[in-house]
Amino acid sequence: MTKLKLAVSFAALAAATPALAEGELRLFIWSDYITDAAIERFEAETGIDVTVDVYDSNETLEARLLAGSTGFDIVVPTGNFMARQIAAGVHQPLNKDMLPNLSNMDPALMERSARFDAGNEHSTIYMWGTTGIGYNIDAIAERLGADYEVNSWDLVFNPETAAKVADCGISFLDSADEMLPPALAYLGLNPESRETADLEAAAELLGSVREHVRYFHSSQYISDLANGETCVAVGFSGDVFQAAARAEEAGQGVNVWYAIPQEGAQVWFDMLVIPADAPNVENAHRFINYLMEPDVIAEITNYVWYANANRPSWPLVDEEITSDPAIFPTEEVMAKLFTSVTADSRTDRTMTRLWTTVRTGQ
Amino acid sequence: MSAGALDRAGAGRFALPLPLKITFGLLVLLAAAGAVLLPQNAALLLGGLVAAVLVAFGLGRAAGISDRWLVIAIPMLWLFVFFLVPFLVLGRISLSEAMIARPPYSPLFEQGADGWEYAGSFGNYQFLAEDPLYASAYISSIRIAATSTLLALLIGYPLAYFIARSPEPRRSILLLLVILPFWTSFLLRVYAWIGLLRRDGVINGFLMWTGIIDQPLVMLQTDFAVYLGIVYTYLPFMILPLYANLVKLDGALLEAASDLGASPILTFFTVTLPLSLPGIIAGSMLVFIPAIGEFVIPALLGGPDTLMIGRVLWDEFFSARDWPVASAVAIVMLFLVVVPIMWLQSVQNRQEGAQ
């Protein structure tokens, strides 16, 4: 009887082992970051069966990548995370012969993203955006006057200004990588600096406004801005637009908007990369090349409201999106945006420790 | 092998005692469920483990080891695979150094000039001792867990007492009500508190409607919300062991105390309370231990300065990407939790020995 059960369980095991077919692709991407239509069209054109899994934080993705084989063919980490992963040998170089559409990519943006991956040997840009200030238009006007224009980090980094809006709720991103560089920019220091003294000055600035910060969290602010629980959030451009859209849908009279401060803001890039142990390398290249087709990526941008880096696609993107300087910044603003890279453990530790001090006062 | 031995072995194989049959059945079910639910490698691992257990049983029985030992072997094996092995892995990582690699820590043995050299060190533990952050995080975690445990005891004891003293149909209903919240996900229940505590939430709305306050209270993202969340979540773990203890309390003892002239209050403190000490200890441990490492509740309800070790651990692992220091933090925490348990257990044993 025992033997029979054993046989049954092994049969079940064998049945559950998936057959590794030729035409397979496993994509691991941020939640709500690609359209079903784009996936279906690729499947129809190539006959490759695409499986999509989603994550909601770079940390989750990175822990899985560093722990060992994930079985994914394409992952989409943010630039600063990807830089470390490349240093750790997690990703494989792209075979550029298989990616003719690379010629569509905007050279200026690719030059920026090369900060994370020298020569863009391993990666290409999927979407990009900025880390700026999301705010509740009416709540700010009520507290700082109708003619106050949100265009500076002063709103959140100057204790006097911050104190005036603290009662309606300020939130900061819970990340040293995102918060220390703008603090450096506000202080007039080089936002890309990783000198301990500079970082300490930035942490001190953040510490001086801590009492006015309701909480530090990297996604909670989307719903809180949308329903008026908080009124100012240092956040990612696309997330704030999502909050604005939700607020509008809810129709409770909450108006949310986003500003890129004049001192400059950090640009982030979500990058398409192939893990070193990807089972379907060829299909991964085909999919990345497909995502660099102008009409494909334009359709995705229309859905996610993030800027892509594909020049020929821009005329195909909705006017409403391309004309918005908060999504596609003007040349002038573009010049002030910065990209910072942290790729060594010591600096990681210093920044994390400083961040804990900012957050907890310890 | 003689025919007689074959007979005995054969008879032994088919005359399994009931607990073993049940255990085998569960193991095979587990393997089948794993095969369907888990990815390929994990399913193979699980299947292999189950097969190894079954084979070990066969060998054990053939070698004439008694069934009692075989039954104990299953939980022991479970603890070995799912507690001791991960603990040793954690201990091993804590002796390494962080590096940008895959996996992100240095090897414990390095190829030196003359063979393999041990490269581990207790540097990470030293690091924990040097930075006051860790000590204050441990202390703050213990403080929050201890306060929550005390609050849960103060609320849970009267509730457990009341349930234990209730007549039968009502008692079962009350017990059911204590267990009822478990039917909803823990995460959802903590989220529900966000809705209750927020500025324009239910509680502020009610208080402003009744005119008790005219400005909404900020309750979310405060230590108050953390205590509330922990006490609310773990209260059933306090009530259930207390109830199990109090329901066995012999009413004759209370009558005797009353006959001898003791007031109800004196009776409570000299008879009921000392007799319920094992329940108090069990309930307190069940609240204190999970509360000390709590991550979700402070993350959702706590403010920026709520410092708990769970969060520090998260930061070390995900932000600093320092798995070795994170492992060291976890191991130190384990000892912080194990020491009070062992102390409480010895108290409990003395109690039982005295009775």
C-alpha cells in the first residue's frame, strides 16, 4: 500500500514537471507595467509562449537574483540596483547583433543610462522618469498662499516651509538612494557626490525637517495623496500621476500634481536585462528587440504614462503625454537632472546608516 | 534470510500502528501537494525528502527500532530540516563579509598558499556591539513587546475569566468569537485599522460628530497605533491558554476560601491568580515572542521613529545589502528570544514540580 502511494506521488511529481519547450519566455516585471495587448501581439507574431510574473520592489527582485537561479529570461531593475547586480555578475551582456532596433534609442538618454552599465553592454532602457514632488494643489494654496508655486525642494527641505504644510501630511520616500541626492542638490552640493562629509550634510538637512514628515514609505503615498490623507510627497513621477488619476476618478475634489524642482531632480531608468542564467536567451533578445519597435513601446507609454527612450516612438505617443514637461521634461530642465550611482558596499552601508539616523533620529 | 524472518518482516510491514499510518498518509499528501504547487526543483527536493523519510522508516523497522522512536523521528527531522539547518546557514553567513557577488557574501574557506584557510570572523557581531543603533533597536523591540504583552494580559485575563465562568452554550459562542478574526487575513485586519485610525477615518469621524474633539486626532503612524495593532492581533493568543487554564479551576477551592472568610478579591489574588500562572506564562510567551520580531504592524501603523529590530533587519538585508550583518542581527535576536523562553520554562517547571 505504501509502495502504491509512493508510486502515485512520484507520478504526480513527474506530471507537474513542466516541459521546457523551445518557444518560451519568462518575463519578471513591475506590476502594471506592460500591456496585455503588447504581450499577445508578440505571442501571435513569434509563437513564443510568454509568462509574466510581477514584483513591486527592487529589493524583492534583487534578493531573488542574488540568492541564485530565478528561471527568468528578462527582468526590469532600476538603474542603481542594476549597477550592483551587474557588478555581482548576475546579468549577461546583450548580443547587439540580435537587437537592430537599438538604433531607435535616444543617444542622450542612453548615455545617461550608461552610468549604470558602461557602454550599455548589458541593458537597454524600458521606461524612465524623475523623483520629484507630488502635491495637493488646494492644500498647498491654502497654507502657502494662492500664488505659491511648487518649483523648489524648499517646500520639503526648508524647515520653515515644511512646518507650514506639516499638518496636512508630508511623506518622503523610504530610500537613501532617492532622498540623499536631492538634499545634496538643495544644499548646492554635487548631487552625485558620495563623499561621506557631503552625505552627512545631506542627512543633517533631512534630519532638520524630520519632525514635519508624517512617514517614510515608497508606495503608500500613492493612495494617501489621492484621497487627501497627505498633501506633499517626495515621489516617483509615474506614481504621482497615478495618484492624480485616482484622485480625479474618485471625484472627491482632491487635485494632485507633480513638479520637478528647479534645483534638479534625480532621473531613474528601468532597464531591460537578461540574467546570466536565463534559460531562453534567444527569445529574450527577440522580446527586447520587439519592445524597441516604436509602435509597440508608444502603446505601452500611452498606458503606463511613463516616458520611454525610443525617439521614433514619440510622435506616436498621445499628445497629452509628450507635451507634459513633468513626463517629457524640456531641454532646459533635462540639463538639471542628475543620475547617481552607488556601486560599492562601503558607501551602501554609510548611506543606509545615515538614512536610519534620518528616519528614527537614532 | 530464513522463511520465519521474512514472515516477520512482511507482517511488520503491513501491521503499522495507526499514528504511523496517519503520518505516512500526511507525508504522501504533502509530497503530492508539493508536486502540484511548487516549482520543479523544490518539488523534487520535497519528494526526495519524503522518499528518504519513508525509506528510513523501512530500514528502521527492518533494523528493529521501536515505533515510538520512529514517530519521534518525524518531528525531529522536521525541526532539523526547517529550523536547525536554516539556523546553521544563517550562522555561517553571519561569519562572512558582504561583497558584491552572487551570493552576496564572502566564502568561509579561502584557497590560501597552503591549502584551504578559514576566513570567517566575528567582526559582524563586534560591529553590532559598536553601533548603539542595534542595542537601542533591541531594547526598543523588547520594550514594545513587553508593554504589549502586559496590555494583552490586562485585557485578556478578564475576558478569559469571563468566558471560562460562562454557562455552556454561551461559552462556546464566546470562544468562537475570540477565534473568529483568524478567518480573515492578518494583513487585511491590520489594513482595516488604517481605515479606522486615519485622519478622516471612522474613529475621528465619530469623535468629531459627537463633538468630543474639534480637530482630528493623529493616531496613525504613532507608537499608539503600533501598540494597538500588536495587542489587537495577538490578544487571542493570550486569551486561549488563559481560558484553557481557568476553565479547569476547581470551584470548590473558591468556595473553601469563601467559607474561611476570604473576600472575593483576596480569593482572586491568593487562589485563582497563582493557580493560573502557567496560563499567564504560556499566553505571555505566545504574545511576547512574535511581537518582538514584528515587522508588518510597525511598518503599516508605526511612525518614522518606531524603531524595531524587524525593520533594522530589513534595512540590513535589502538597503545595505549586507546579508552577513543581517544574519548576525537575526542570530542575536534569536538568543534574546530564547533566553526569556528558557527562563519562563524553568519557572513553569518549578511551578509544576511544586504542585
